[in-house]
Amino acid sequence: MGARPLRLVLIAGEPSGDALGAPLIAGLRTLCPEVAVSGVGGPLMAAAGLESLFPIGDLAVMGLAEVIPALPRLARRLGEAAAHVAAMDPDALVTIDSPDFGLRLAARARAARPGLRTIHYVAPSVWAWRPGRARRMAGVIDHVLALLPFEPPLMREAGMGCDFVGHPAAAAPAAGPAAAAAFRARHAIPPEAPLVLALPGSRRGEVARLARPFGATLGLVAAARPGLRVVVPTLAGVAAAVAEAARGWPVAATIVEPGRDGWAAKAAAFAAADAALAASGTVSLELAAAGVPMVVGYDVHPLSRLLARALLRIDTVTLVNLVSGTRAVPEFLGRACTPARMAPALLALLAPGPARQAQAAAMALTMDRLGRGGPDPGLRAARALLAALGRPAPTPS
């Protein structure tokens, strides 16, 4: 009797994890066609063949204060996920991003089955805050798949295996000038009109907190740049909230929902844009990949803001700044996330000059350091995962 097929439980807790989990599943099936996957994911992982135990949105909570009202729901979902791991008896539990939930699940699953192999995809930002998390994490995680090139030494020092597997933003196909022109024509945006992307977050809480200052900022920019057009690429889970918030903005906005309009529409919107006003997060890397200069704004609950100020160990949270080693992307966090501060920075990006030039150089360097031109990150992550489980896949010639 042969060995049973590889069985994995994958748990993603928010849209960024869903975007990582889908190419990981595709890479696993390329290298190990008999692999069986189950767990929690969003629409992208569902399209890759995963049937989610419950909606991924139930886990997507951001902020130290914001999580408190969601604790009963999170505890219930944690129990359901742990029961699924026990029932499936997998070769490994793979938690993707969302470390607060994922590491709690790994601890509970490892307590029930001490020999369970555990892999976490996306190193937690111990370089930013709470550095002791890495050592605590090593008690329940065997191996880490890291997106940023400076993370493996930190994880290994804490006692875990770790591979840098590249970032998906560096491998995402970009839309060309023809797609950009077609996008503008489809939405009746003149070729010469300044076009700004507004990206107020992928979580409902982010949208609720950022929509108002973002809208007011765009109003100030529109007053200074007549003819300004605003496009809001969003996700299915927050599209209704974004559309409702945008109705109150002083400048009209075109909502682009990839689930409805096709993922190519998002790439085309990025290609057509002159600049962006974005929440802090992975979207800064997506903008960098498309060469869109940006201003980053972010705010959280006042209690979360106070705690973050005490815990942060870095002077920037924007990934383009961190990976490039520059501070080319202006960011306005907490009390600084105001229209009066963000609008001038955004206006500076709508004209040729040193601000745009500095960002172009920083974005190109960021993409090179994240693996642009190298192997597909999903396939690279799958190969590293299999090797960590002692099932190395053949290396292509």
C-alpha cells in the first residue's frame, strides 16, 4: 500500500491571505497533483478549489481596540477551525497571514496533536513591533514562508526554519498602455484628465474610519486640479460600504469591483492612474508594481493609536519605504491623517518633479528586492513548503 496523498489544512484570515493562498494552492497542485486542501479562505482560494469552512470576513478584524467586540465570534470560529484540523488529521497546518488568529489556532492544534507540522505563510512584523512574538511563535510554528527579504534571519534566530519566497506583487501581470486607454474610454475619463485612485482599505473598519478623510482630501485636490477624476478599486466584501461612503464625497468616484468587473479591470485602473491615496498595507506594493506614486493615510481607534505609538519600533509603516530603505512615500498616520496634510502631498505627485522621481526609483528598487523577474511566488512558496515537510519537488531543468 502506498503512502497517502499529502493532506493540508490552509487557514487564511483576510483578503491579503486569500490572495496568497490561491497561488499557493495552484503551486502545490503543479508540484504535487494529488494534494488535498481544506480550511478557510476567500473567493480567490475558492476559485482555486478550496471550500471554506466559514466566511473569511468573520476573521478580518484590524486594530487592538476594534478586536474586542469581535472576540465572541473569533472564539467560536477558532473552535470550529481547531475541530476541523483534528478531524482532517493533516500532514501540516498552514496558517496564512493573520498571525493573531493563525498562531492561536496552531497552538490549539499542536496541543491536541503534538506531532503536527505547522507552517506560517507571511512572517509577522516583529521588526516593527512586539519583537518577542518571534520566540513565542517558535513554540507553535516549525517553518515560516517570508515575503520580505530581510525577514528570514529574524525568524531563524528565533528558532524556526524560514524561506524568502518572493512577494506576489512583484510577479503580478501589469496592464499596458492600451488597457489603460481602454479603461479611461470605458469610464468616459479624458486622456488628459488627472486620475487618482482612492483605496481606503480592504476591511470594513478601515473603510469606516478612512472614507471621510480620504473624501475630503480628494475634494481639496479637485478644487486645485479641475477635471480631476477619482477611481476606487475595491473588494466584494467592502464594495457596498465603499460605494455608500463615496456618495458623500465632494468629488464623484467610479467604483471598480474586481469580482464584478473582472480582475483585469483593477490592473487597467492602476495603469491608467496618475497617483493614489491609499490605506497602509499590501496595496502599496501593488501600486509600486504598477508604478503609481502614492500618498499613504491610515488611522485606527484612539486606543489602538495610543498603544501603537508605544509599541512601534520603526519610523515608517509603508512597505515600499521599508523594502527600498527610503522614505520616498509620504505617510500620514493617526492624528496626521487629515485632508489638510494629505492634499498637498497628493497634489505634488500630480505634476512632474522630485516627488514623483523619488517614488519611481524607490518603487523599482522595491520590486527588484521582492523578486521581480524571478520564479512565480506561489510556486516558490509551494516548493519551500514541500521541502519543509520533507517532500522536495523536482527542480525544473
